[in-house]
Amino acid sequence: MRLTVNGNPIEIDAEAEMPLLWALRDLAGIKGPKFGCGIAACGACTVLVAGQPVRSCVLPLGQVEGDVTTIEGIGRPGALHAVQEAWIVEQVAQCGYCQAGQIMSAVALLDEIPNPSDADIDRTMGGNLCRCATYPKIRAAIKRAAASTGA
Amino acid sequence: MSRAGKITRRVFLGAAGAAAAGLAVGYYVYRRPFPNPLEAQAGEGEAVFNPFVKIPTEGPITVIVPRAEMGQGVTTTLAALIAEELDVRLDQVTVEHGPAASAYANIGMLEEGVPFPRFDDSTIAEMMRGGMGVVGRFLAMQATGGSSSTTDGFTRMRQAGALAREALKAQAARRWQVDAASLTTAEGFVTNPATGETVAYGELALDAARVDLTADPILRDPAEWKLLGRPQPRLDMEAKVTGAPIFGVDVDLPDMVFATIRMNPHFGGTIRTLDDAGSLAMPGVEKLVIIETHLGNGFGVIARSTWHAMRAADAVQVEWERPDRAVDDDAIWAGLEAAVAGRGSNFRDDGDVETVFADAPRERMVEAEYRVPFLAHAAMEPMNATARFRDGELDVWAPNQSPTLTRMACAREAGISQENCRVHTTSLGGAFGRRLEVDYAVYATRLAMETNGRPVKVTWTREEDMTHDMYRPAAMGRFRARLGEDGMPQALDMKIASPSIIASLLPRLYPRLPVPGSDTAIVDGSFNQPYSIANYRVSGVVADNPGVPVGFWRAVGNSFNGFFHEAFMDEIATAGGIDPVELRLSLMADHPAAVGVVEKVADMAEWSASLPANRAKGFAFATSFGSWVAEIVEISETEGRIRLEKVWIAADVGRALDPSIIEAQLMSGALFGLSAAMFEEVNFADGRAVQTNFHDYDPLRIHQSPDVEVAILQNAPKMGGVGEIGTPPAAPALANAIFALTGKRIRQLPLAREVDFA
């Protein structure tokens, strides 16, 4: 299978029904997306496919249509995405396990709605669980990122 | 302390005498009770000062934070304790977890395992704590739990930094032929103010590490602190927002294979029949391994990816043996009902409760029965571990809360001595007590025995995680109070029954150790609250456990006793016609820290202000883990649905080492408690857990999460814990708000059984 992940073409030797998450993590060594539930109920595995947020734990490789973007593809130390910057300013993460998925959902939200209301945040972030319950800080960081990008 | 002084004294370890054996001593006297685990592995040009500080000739200083980072910010705060005394900036240090070692035993955690309130500083309570400290050092358990990391590390970590600093100064003094006391240190340099000469720590390190200091260093006065007491940016934040591979599931080793497990979901059951022909024929599958341990029975599948392993495990035809004893909700509640009707052990017995109730008129009585369910930990990172067994040596990489227990259990499984087992602790994607257990590491060890030296990463499915938890036990309480003419309680009698955590846990860790008959956790959070009531009894009963594994869950006994005690206090206030906050204030007048947080939170939330008809507030207080916490929850009701609007928290932690991290922990602790109170419940039927994943065990989500406002106070004389203290008051504050709004007194969790949440 041929994919484009974070701008790089990669070749994956796997069955078409293998979920994107496991192909990324175990075969391509891209560990940012996390396994949490395997049934698209927690959002820890969220990545962008053609700019849309998807739960990669239930998306078979054969159905990936478009470029894949993971947390590794939006920014890195020294060149962080505005959402990552906001996450640092608000000191959002606790255990941090769900945060890659939270950030990818937030990136997708801000791409669609540059200045989201609380209701927008509730609607689009409700699929991302956080057992440390960092939700108030996630909300604050999304608003901070929205403000910082001049929306 | 007079009230607390009446709490029943029960010596259960007989270790108090050991307190005299020398506890109130400096770091020097006990600094080498165990070998320094860093000495064996020091690199070229790397100076090891003590078990916590390594300074290389060039490059960043390494500090060892031997506690699990599971979100509570311990990496940052413990590193700051060292950096404060070492005189380096936090960005000048690299933090490592370090190996499993007795030198890193958590003494504070065991010291607080005594059956006394934390505010009881009577001689016998202190003696017991001292005794537990000695026992802790004897058992030398390196563990993260009991909200003890900062209290345990507060002196030890600063001493480690100060010792290194003083050695560096002594070496500089030798070089410059001056008195060490005349030198100053800052940001990784020693300076001679008289000459202006400076030298970097790295340049001095190799010689300085051999300096033998003759006295304990004097620790800085808190007034001089530069890092402690101020918010520090978390050292792990950038890694966590960039998706860095820091968790157990991210471990990557050369030649590694992947695996998953399937264990019998019927607790204690074995395998009746197993047919793996179909699954072994599937692509990418290498091997099926039978797992038979005292922790569980099942199998593992080893494959070229986790998904290949999971798919093949699904295809295995297995018939599980079911133990004779039925585990289901009916059996569990029957056991709890029988226990709560039976005789309990008194953990508090002030005055003469029986006499006061003997002639109580009906109209002065308040009586109620409360229940809470089993709960899952459901940490976001499912259980996992990676193991490699090669040439008689075992390496285990695991997100775990106790490296020494993990080492013991894995070495035992592999049949090797502990010296040949190394445990590498990764970041933990949540834990909440679940990762004090060792099952996931033992199963990985078992699989590593079958891979010819190749490392194997074993990741559980969410379904395995949820159906093989060590659950927060269900509990049940029967309570009664007698009110006086003034509406105030003259007597309060609480009896609480729950399966014993320690009786479930100990055989998992030490299969041959006898099981204790009593368990303080059953009453923890009810027997040790700072209320003065003339006749006040709290008793606990160990309920029969039909076989459900139970374990530590954030705040442990406090997680349900907070609800029991504070919801019933609200019932007393209602029956007596007294404002709930006023009732608490008058009963806790002996404890200024308690009064302080209650007054503070009432002020923050404008408790006395009137609200629109569709809104109400509820209040609760709990002291736990040595800290004092009051919470108010405001809710609203629209079209029959209840929405959580806001939570106010005032907490007195005695000394706030990092206000920003403490605030985050209080927020997290309260919301974690609200999540459980609103939605969470594990049921048992047909010998196994009913809930399997987040579709039927659905915790709090962002659209249900209220805004949280926190105030941190520092009036209490002792420093308390932080990671769990937000949880106990959350459930009762919400239940009390629901009563205030709807008139419905809900005495059984989760609340969603009775009301709809928006």
C-alpha cells in the first residue's frame, strides 16, 4: 500500500483491511497517533486524511483517500503549530496520552471554524476523551489558538 | 487535637518500636542504606553525586525522579526540589526516571498507611508513622501512590541537590585555596565573589563527586526559593504536544515483535478448550503462547504487528472454564447487605453512641442507606508492557507505578533472581492506581520467554483492559444521626461495608502471604474528618468478595467515603434546618485549615447569593492525604436535563510547591470524581464484567465538563498531597446540588441512574 504521510510517500506492506492506526504505529514507526479503544469511541488515534479528522483505529488502509497528517506533521520542537503553542501556554497536558488526538481534532476544528464558539467546541471535541479531564484547559487553548491566528 | 485523640488506637503492624531505631536523622545517617543504583551505570566523564544527581563534564545535568509521571506533574516538581538547592535552572537539567532500586523507596507513602488522621500528630500517631517509615525502608518499595511523592521527596530531593552543591563548592574551594563558605553558586557555576572567578559545575564534577562532606548541608529557607512555590512550565509539556514516543505503547526495540493477550474474563477461571489452528494460519502470525499464572489464565498471540496479533486472537476458538462461585451484581450486593448488617470494627468511637440512640425520638432521627458501584480505572493508555529475555537476563519496559514490585513479579515469573531483571519505567498514559498492579508486566515476561531473545511488546485491547481491571470496590453504608433541639447533630453513627482492597491485592503480589482481616480503606474519608460531634462512631466491615479483583483507584476509600459522609451531612443539615456550610463551620471550629477552605469556597461561589429557580449549588468538604478541600458545584436544569455549570475548589495543601500544577491536579481530581459520580459503573453478570469499552463505560466528555475555579491556601501546618484530594468532595457536592435543585436525594451512584445530564 502506498500512502503520503506528513508529506512523505511511504510504502506499507500490509493487507487493505489493516487499520491506518496500526500501519502508522507498528509498520511506519509513526507513534503520535495513539491506540485507546479500537472502536472510534475515544479519539486518541485522530489524524487528518485530506484535511478531515478521522479515527485511524477503524479506517482500513484500503479506504485511505488523500494525504495523511499526524501530530508529527503539524509542527515540531522549534517550529510548533499555533495550536501546539497554545497548548503549551495553557499547560494543557497531564498524562498527555490523548493530547495528540485532541490537538488534531482542534486543528481540524480551527481549519473549519477559525473562531469557534463554546457550542462549536462541544460539538467537535466531544469525541475526544481525556481521563485526566483537562477539558477546561483544552477549551481555553482552542480559544487562545483562535485568537493567536488572528481569526 | 483532642477530638482526633479519641479515635480508636489500633496497632496493626507492631512496628512502632522500630521508630526508636533512628528516624529523626539527617540524610547522612541513612543516605547509604542501599547501594547507589547509578554507580554501576555511570558513563565516561559522568560524575555520580548520589542516587539523584549525575553531572557530566559537558552537557546537561541529569536528575533522577524515581516516581511515575502519570500526569500529576511529579517530574517537574521533584526536579525543581533538586534544582532549587543545586542552583541550576530547570532548563539546565534532564530528567530520568532511573532504575528500580531500593534507594528510591517511597517512605512517605507507607508512613501515611497508618490508621490515624493526617492531622493527628499525637505521639502514638507519630510513632506509628515512624514505624511505618522503617518498615517502608525495610520493604524498600519504590512506588507512586497515596499522593505521597512530594511529601516523600520534599526533604530528600532538596538534600540531594544541596549535597551535590556543597561538594562542588568544596572542590572549587580546594582549587582556589579559599574557604568553601565564601563561595556562591548560581545557574550551574561556582563563583568566588572576592576574585570574580567562576567555574562550571561540569569542570568540577568528577573530583567533586569524590569529596566526602562531613556534615549535612543546611537547606534553604523557603523565603530564598527561586523555583519552589512558583509555577514552573512542565518539563514534559513539549513532548506531549508534539506526539513524542514516550509511553509504554511507544517502546521500539531492534528486532521487536508485537503481541496481545486474551485472558479468561471469568475471574480465576482457566482454559477449558482452545483451538488455534485457524488463527495460526493467518498472515503475520508467529505464535500462540498459553499463559497460566496466579493472576489469570489465557493466551498471548505474537505477530508482526499489534493488529495482526489482535485479529488472530479474535479468531482463536476458546472455551473458558468458569469458577463455581457466581460473580454477579446480586451476589455482590447480597454480600454487602449481609456485611453492613453485621458487626463492624470501630475506627472512631467518641462518646456513647448506643446510649444516645437508645431513647432518640423518631422526629429527631435521620437515617439513610448509601451505595456506590464498582468502577474501572480506564486509563487512556491500555495496559501494556514490553519484555526481552536474553541470556538469563530480563528487561521489562512498562508504564508502571512500582518498579520494585514489577521487578519482583517479573523475575519470579522468569525464574531468575531480581539482580538479573531490569525495569525501565516509561511515561504513563494515565494510571489512577491501576499501574500499581503487575499483571501486564508478568504476562509480557511470559511471552518474552517464548521469543528466542527477541523483545515482545504486548498491548491489551480496551476490552481486555476493562474486563480485567482491579476495580474500585463497591461499597454500602448505613448511617443514622440524632439531632438536638437546635438542629445540630448530637450523635452520628456510620457503618460502612466494602470488599477489602488489601486482601485482594496482597495475594496478587505475594501469593503466600497471609491476608489481613481489617482494612482502613473501607472507612478512610469517613472516620477521619475534622468534625466535633459528641457521640461519633465510624465502623467498617470487610464484605465477602465473590472473586472480583479490587484495587487502588484515585483517592481509594476516600473516593466513596467522601460521598457517604458529606451527602449524609447534607441530609443532617436539611433535617436540622441549618445551612450546610454553617453546619460544617460550627462542627469543625477546632481545625482552622478546614474552616479556612470552607469560608474561602463559600466566598468564591457566593454561596449565600440567591439563584434563578432553575439553578442550585451543592457543597462538600473532605480532608484526605493530609490536605483540606472544600468544593461547591453549581448546576442548572433545562427541559429536565441537568447541566454542570461551575465548580469552585478551595484547597489547603500546607505548602504549595507548584501552584500551577496543584491547580491542574485539583481540577483533574474533581472532574474525575464527577465523571464517576455521574456516569461510571461496572456491573457483573455471568461471572464477568459487563462493560467492555467506552461505548458502555463512557466517562465525562468536554461538553459535560463544567468550568473550574481553584484557590490554593497554605495555612495548614503540614504539607499534604495533591493528586487525589480533588476527588472525594466532588460526588457529594454534585449530589447535594441535585437535592437543592430537585428535592431528590440520590443515595446511590452513578447519578445518571436517577437524573438526565445534558
